[in-house]
Amino acid sequence: MKSIFRTIIKCTLALAMAVTTLAFSAPASAEISLAGKTVEWVIPFSETGGSAKWAHFYAPLLSEALPGQPTVVVKFMPGAGSTKGANWFQKRKYKDGTVIFGSSGSTQFPYLLGDPRVKYEYKDWNVVLASGTGGVAYLPPDLAKKFDGSAEGLRGIDFIYGSQGATRLDLVPLLAWEMLGLKVEPVFGIKGRGDGRLMFERGEANIDYQTSSSYLKGVVPLVEEGKAVPMMNWGSLDADGNIARDPTFPDMLTFKEVCDATAGCETKGEQWEAWKAFFIAGFPAQKMVFLPQGASKDAIATYTKAFRKIHARPDFAEISAARLGKYPQMTGDTAAGALNSATSVPEEAKAFVVNWLQDRYGVTLK
């Protein structure tokens, strides 16, 4: 497993260290015209989560950057933890560049795990943007008092967590909490991570996690009001492939740091390697934009050039940091490499997670 895992680490590190603004130009191709048209950007989640915030951030910028300045409308298609929308997109054939799709780690994980509901194939799609992100776990103030950097004081508490499903991106926090020895009971079936945050706000859940964009927009105000306290984040990868502090939250503990401080939690061995493999698959290229199968080279080049134009804006670093966090925004070959890393994990890690899902949640994927 180590050699395969090391290969994925190296590939992902190359992506994570890519600069936001790329110096090279798009391949020489004719631009498609979108003047007077409406581009539908389909998001397979509800309107309350991180994918919605990511798409709403980019949509007006994309409208301005595309030739002809078409109207870009974000359309939500939640269901089955995002597989409903992804299966719908799989059936789409390219026509005129007016349909694009935004996936997430919660779309990637069912694909990686062989979920029988998956009828889509990433290799058929054409990636034009890959966005990295992070994730933050947080607690109510009363329970946060029991957390001192070690999770031992939280053991014995009955936690409730609103989850999209165990085979979604939620497996990263669910496995992390289990490694820490916490008793977290997920309530499956929510349509987006924003719905999990709403459960937390209503007192129906007492632990939650959000991707960085949703945390910045939806949870930071709760923290400022004294209604939530950050516990930890998943971290990022340093130049040696180790878990390091998240650049968006440099003063916040990472899961690795909390695990190291918690008796019984190990940052080595099969369980840790499986968690880290799925973290890498789910977060460094957590959200991606695709054109459907059959897209012309001109269409792919047009969208690639538009996103690069957005990234070249003098104010992009500032406005994206406030809305998305400080993570790589990738196009072209870099996005293609990110897609490859996001849709492959070592077989040993997959086998561990498949067995864990069966034993812990009764989810059968074999």
C-alpha cells in the first residue's frame, strides 16, 4: 500500500502547491459563443451547503468571463447523497455548452467505493475547474468546555450528527470521530451539509462539520455569537505529504494533532492510512466543474480560459479567501491531475473502508 499511497501523495502535493494564477495560456482553439444564452450550472445538493456557496461565488464571475457574457444560473438537484444529480448528468450529451455540472467529494466517494446507486463515470466527463477545500468540526459551547485539545473529555457523551450518508464525504468526519473514541450517532438522509448545520442550530444535533466555504459563511457567525466553538479541522498536506495546519485556519488544531493528544488514537497503521487516503481523495480537489461527455475541444478551451481569466483578476485572492478559503483553484492539466487523484485510492484503503462501513453501519458494498 505504501508505494501506491506515496504516488498519490506526490501527485496531490503537486496540485496543492500549484499557484492559483497559472502563467501559461489556454490551448489555441476557437471560442464558442454564448451570447444571449443561459448556462445551467447543476449542483447535486441542496441550496444550503458548501457546494451552493462555491457555485454562487463563481457564477457571476463566470458569466462575466465567458464570451458573450451569458447568464449563469445555479440549479439544485439534491437526492441520494448527490448520486441522483450525477446520474442525471451522465445521461447528458454535449450540445452548446449551456449545461455544466458541479461535483463534490460526496459525489466522488460513492464512485470510489462502488456504491450500486452510481451510474456515472468520471472518465466520460470533461473537467474545467478543480477547487481544493478544507473542513472544520465544531461543537456547542457547553460541550466545547470539555475539549482541551484532547478528545478524552468528550468520551461518554452521546453525540448526534446530521449526515448525508456514510459513503459520502461524511465518512471522513465519521471515521475521525470514531478514531478519537467518540460516540457519534449519525442521522442519515439530509440533502446537504447546510441541512446538518441547521440541525445543529436547532439543537437537533450536537456535533457537526462543514467544508471551508460553508463554515466561513454559515458557521463563523455562530462562533461570533457564542453558539458554536470550533473543535478541529482536517488539515492540509505539506511538501512531505504530512498533515499540516490548514492555511485558511492556521490557528486551529488539526485532526492529527487532536489524535496525537488523545489516548488510544493512532496516527499510523491501517486505520490512519485509510482515513488519510480518503481525506486526500475528498479535499485537495473537493469540488470540480465539468462539461458533459462529447464536449468539443473549443468548448473545453472556452471554459478553461474563462476560469483562468477569473483567477487572474487582481482581486481574486482577496475575494476567494473570504468566500472559499485559501486553497488551489486549478484548470487545464492541473485540474485533470486533480481529478485523477480524487477518483482513485489504494485498494487497501478502499477495502478497510468497505469493511468498516459494513461493520459500523451495515452498508453493504461488496
